[in-house]
Amino acid sequence: MGKLVIGILAHVDAGKTTLSESMLYLSGRIRKLGRVDNKDAYLDTYELERARGITIFSKQAIFEIDGARITLLDTPGHVDFSAEMERTLQVLDYAILVISGADGVQGHTKTLWRLLDMYKIPVFLFVNKMDQNGTDRDKLVNEIKKQLDDRCIEFGQVKEDVFYDQLAMCDEIMMEAYLNTGKIDTEKVSLAVRERKVFPCFFGSALKLEGIDQFVHGLIKYTKAPGYPDEFGAKIFKITRDEQGNRLTHMKLTGGKLKVKDVLTNGAWEEKVNQIRIYSGQRFEPVNEVDGGSVVAVTGLIESKPGDGLGIEKASAAPVLEPVLLYRVVLPEGCDPRVMIPKFRQIEEEEPEIQIVWDEQLQEIQAKIMGEVQIEILQSLIKSRFDVDVAFDDGKIVYKETIGNVVEGVGHFEPLRHYAEVHLLLEPGEPGSSILYRSECSEDVLSKSWQRLILTHLKEKAHKGVLTGSNITDMKITLVSGRAHNKHTEGGDFREATYRAVRQGLKEAESILLEPYYSFQLELPEKMVGRAMTDIEKMHGTSEISQINGDMAVLVGSAPVITMRNYQKEVMAYTKGIGRLFCSLKGYEPCHNANEVIERIGYDSERDLANPTGSVFCAQGTGFLVEWNEVKNYMHVESYLKKSHLDVTNPKYKSYSEERSISLEEIDQIINKTFYANQGRKAVWKREKTYYESNHKPAANTSRPKEAKADYLLVDGYNIIFAWPELKELADENMDSAKIKLLDILSNYQSIRKCVIIAVFDAYRVQGHREEVIDYYNIHLVYTREAQTADNYIEKFAHDNKKNYNITVATSDGLQQMIVRGEGCSLLSARELQAEIVGANNKMMTEYREMIGIDRNYLVDALPQEVKKKMEGMVKKADDK
């Protein structure tokens, strides 16, 4: 039996759920037709859906008809829940697009059509509500062809010449068959439908079961069940929780088989399947095994998320339709926001169109949503699940930024024993194109591995614009040049240089503030069109009359979300309930009041310490920061655009020099500007000297001797192993061997250094593990307890013992460095620790050789003076000859 996964989509109120009920009824799956207005629809299983009469969550039903097993996925029709619908599109074999015969092609219908085209999903159209007065089939067909696609063909006139003529115009294969035989067989039509060359269109009334039987049989006749490979693959499209609170991961198998107790992984997590459920409506059937083409919900997965790909499947891209409104969540008095955050995260993973943001500075929860209908839904979910009454503020718009010209952004990062330079070409992109990354850098200039790393760093974060600190979009970012040091470049160096290159380019570019726009369709009495067009003009929008039906007119156009978000209430008021406004997200366009918004937000890009615009250079042993507008005068690689040549012989352009780490100075700046900001000059925090520095520079004399403290060196074991190339190479083969080699090196170093050395290793993932301290020769080895990382242990030790010992921490973890430095401890990076160990060993060997040299005895020293003179004479005679 062939398996088909079919999704049903529509503009809100087009009759999508009613069509689902009719199809289930005719297949025998349900014995009684449910109705949305009677609150007994088979797929509207949630109380919220029945109360509001709309579909909020996508659900599935399974039925069999004409030898085909169909999994029907009913998706939300309201624009506010578009992300839920869009995730479902990624697992469909075919889609049914429902159009209201009374309303025609509406705004959100066009959005759905664009998404179906983007995901390349074959589409069947069903024009519903044809039983209502005023519907005109020919007029609707013409509108569909004009608004959607000319290949939308009515399939109600099968075997008629007109029908074959229209099919033949859509595909050369069908044209050839029609010319040769005078007809087109079903196999060729099915192939054309699957390849999106034809879009079958049916008419009827789902409420009265008119045309449904013909539609269902046409659906089965002109679809082809896909084949699936033997290798396992699955696409996750939804996360829910059942009535008992069990986390359900909904997925479609795209290959192989899945059994209970199988272990699944996406590369980042690995978890076991406890139960496999096949849902139909509210009920489910537990099964032990499923194969390709099945849509199931599994329990046991905790870290899965919508969009994950398993096995042969790759992860999906983020939804195109994204939230455009930001609201502050107002919690009841006495409710701790930190306690509520994990609960909000549960809802976020179930509802991809809701994004929860924790603002650390303001200590508040914010929610990014698609529209105001979601506020009521979110409030109801929180109340029913957690029994907490929350409110929302008035909300604000989610802005974005782009650029209007081509610029070259440059970034340089060169602290002690580090080096990286990056040149990026920033270009304006097409509206709605998001950000495209690519590389056009020669491998003679920068190796392929470094280029891949730079592109990874570009993609790993949302880059902020320089006008309001909003995310950038609609840009092409191309890696065009760069430089690495053969010995001193690490991956983290290119992360810093890359981020700075983006920010420097944005500062130099012509930045443009963008705001979200709605596409709208406004239906109202013809005599009120003037009023509506005036309103839209005041809202900085555009409009035109699309059609006039009797005394009703239809206006279409676009306007900023911020000005139009509450216009529905005004329409209802001045039309006395007759007018209807339908909005769908059009995308981002230039902000109509950019200067006002920029001034109101008050973002200062040059004071954003987390996103620096300048670069780090060194000259004559001293590190220094260069502002964004002067950076190009200091670059070591010639400009891609200007082709200006720099004098690299000048000391200030020297690519590497022995200096103190500027990265630590940047940490000091952050600490001085935050924790010590109001304590005057005497409180300016300074870095403690390392052992290496102390042994190469004389200590200053003091009038009062300090109390002697024991020296402690704490080593983050895994961090050092993966930072030292020779240990990392060994760890790739055998981690235990790498650990032992590191411990032996530290043990030898302790014999020279004469301090207490503690090597700390994570054991936080070992269930039930207790903290373990082991003596390894003359050093201490610590394995952390369950749920405690090495970072946690070191930070706690530093905090508890900073007054009792002179503590030095060896790690290259940036965040841990900042925390440890904040506790007043000394700090060694992985490279500095290695340099100290090598330096200490070399010093010891030199001293040893000098000591041996003093006691050496030579035979000539023991000879009598007369014998020495005779030997010198013999040597002289030999030389004369």
C-alpha cells in the first residue's frame, strides 16, 4: 500500500478544517461530521481551538482510500501561526491549498503559494464554499490563473478537448502525447503534477459534501507515492507534550526503519527512543517499528528540536516567516522571572513562531511573536499549564538593518602569540534574501581550512547593525582576503578578526534601517473607499482598488506593521462590522521614520564592548587598539577594493612581536568599566605577573615584607589538551594517552616550579559521579562531580581560596578567563603555559650544563710544565712543515 503525506493549507476562514472533516467522513475514518462552529471537529482537539474556532496547532489524521494510506496534516490558517505551518511543509509529499469561493485569492493565500513554490511541493487546489450565492466558477478560475499560476487547471472536465488542450500547454511530453494520440494518459499527468508543471483545481462545498468525492478520487488518481531508501533518515517538524507532560518529537521517516529502543542522533545529541506513537486526531496507536513514509511521534528525546535532520537528512533552514513584534512579559508580583524562563522555553520549542528572549541587563522576559492573536493564546497556555497569570506591554517592532553600497570590511587581531587578519566584501542583497555567505579568496593567500573556519564564524552568530543594534539582513558577505601566521594563529583569532571585519565594514557603509511591512486586502463598502485610502496614506502605506462587487470594494496594498497593527479595530468601527481586513507579512522594507527610531533607541555602536568595531595591532612590543576609521591604514594585507600597498617594514606593521597579551587588556578594560567603574584610580585592576615574567624582571623593593603565600597552579585539563597540537593529535587516537602525557609534563614542571599543581578534568556527564581527588606523583588530579564542569570547579576554588594562596589558572577559555581575572587570580593561556614549561626546562638544562662545566678535568692540565713545552714544540714543527 502506497503512503502519502499530504498537508492542507488555507487562508483563515476558507473552510480548511471543514474539508478535512469531509475527507475523513467519506473515507470512513469518522462516522459523524464535526463542525468548527459546533466545536466538535475531529482535528480541533485543543480547547483553545474550539473556543476561538481556528486551528492553532498542526495535527494529523490517517485514513485509507482506494488502496492508498494517507497521512493528512492539518495546519493553522491564521497568519500569526505561520511558522507552525511552515515547519510542516518540510515533510509533505503533496499539499492541498483551499481557496474560499466567496472571497477568491486572498493575501495570505499568495504567501502560502510562494512558500509552496520555495519548498517545491506539488499542489492540488480546492475552491470551497461554491454553494454560496454570488460565486462564479469561470471568474474564479481566471483569478486563480492570474494571481497564482496559469498552470492551475480545472480537473472537473476530464476527457474533454479543452482539458487536454490546457494540459498540453503545460509540458512538452504531454504536448507530444496529445498531438500523437489525441489524449494524455494518467501516468503522464501524475508525473507533471509531481514535477509542479500542473496544478489540479477542483470546486465544491465541504460543508455540504459537494464535489468532495470527486476531489478525493482525483487526489488519489493523480498522485504518486514516493520511494524511500534503505538507509535511515528522518525529519523532525514539531515538538509537543501530551496530557501527562511527556515530551513528544514528531517526525517523518524518509528512509530505513525505526524501532523502539533505537538510538537517534543528529551529531550534537544522542538519545534513545522509548515509545513510537502513530496519532490520528487525539488518539494514538503505540507501535514497535515503522518504515519510510510514516509520520510518528516518539518519546525519550529531550534535546531534539523542529528542523533537526536525522540519519541521511540534513537540518532544515529557519522558517522564512519570522516574528516581527517584541513584547515584554509582565509577571505577577512575587513571581521570579528566572524560575519562569525554563517553563517559557517549553512553550517556545512547541511553538516555533514564538521566540523567548531573556534580557540579562533588564532582568526581564521578552517574547517575539507574529501578531496579537498569539498574545491571548500564549496567556491561555501559560495559565492552563503553569497556573500563572501573565500580561504583556504594548510591544514594539523588531527592526533590521542592511546596507546601500559596497564596502570592504577589515578586521585584525594580534595579541601575544596570536595573529589573524580578515577582509570581507559587504554588498547589498535582494530584499528578503537574508544573508548569503561565500568565499572568493585564493588558497595561495589563505588556506582552505582557514577559509572554512571564517565562514563558520560568520554563520555562528546574528551580527548587529550599527544604527540601532538590530540584526543585519539582505546582504552578501564574501571573504576576499586574509592572513594567518604559520605558528601563532589559532581558530579563536579568526573569530575575533571576522567579527571585527563585519562591524568595521558596517561602520563604513551606508546603513539602512528596515521595518516589517504587511500586505493587506481590505474589503469594505464602496462609499467608504475614500476614507480607507486616506487612512492608508496616513499610515505611510500604498493601496489600489483591486475589484468592485456590487456595493463592496476590495483594496489591496502594503503598509508598515507599526502603523497598521491596530487598524482592524478602526475598520470594524467605521464600517459598522461590515469591513474585513486581511494582513500577511510582506517582508522588510526601508523604515518610514528611520531618524526618529534611531534617536529613540539611542544605540552607540562604539560603546558596544561585546561587538567591537576596531582592531588590535602591536608595534615595538606594545599592543594597541585602532579605531574603525583608522584600521585600513594599519592593515598587513592590501585592500581588495583600493589595492593600496602598505609598508610592512615599518615597525608598527610588524606581523608578530613579543608583547603582553592585548586580549587580557581588553578583559581588564571591561572589568574596570563595570565592577571597578566607580571606585577611583586606586582601584584600577592590574594583571598579576606570571612565573615567566617574575623570573625575567626584578621584583620591586618594598619597605614591609609581604606574608608568604603558597603558589597554586590550576590547569583546565581538556582545554589544554585540545589547545596543544601534539596533545590534540594524540587525543584523537586515545584520550587516556593524552591525559597521561599532560600529567607527566606537569609533574616534571612541578619539580622545577615547586608549586602546588592541580589538573582538573570534567566528569559532569558521568551519572552519579562524586568529586574525585587523586595524587599523581607530585601533583593532584581532580575529576569533577556529576553536573559540575571543570570551569565550575576552578572558579569556585579561585573564589574560595584567593586570599590564602597565590593562584594561577591555565586555560584559553575566554569566559572563564574573565571570571578568574575578576577574582584577582593570575592567568596563563594554553600557549603561555607551554612557553613557561619549555622556558623552565631550558633554564634548568642550561644551569645543569654550567654546573658540570666547572668540575671538568682535562689530561693536559695534569702534565708537568717541561712535558707541556716539549709537546708545544712538536706541534710547532709539524705546523712549519
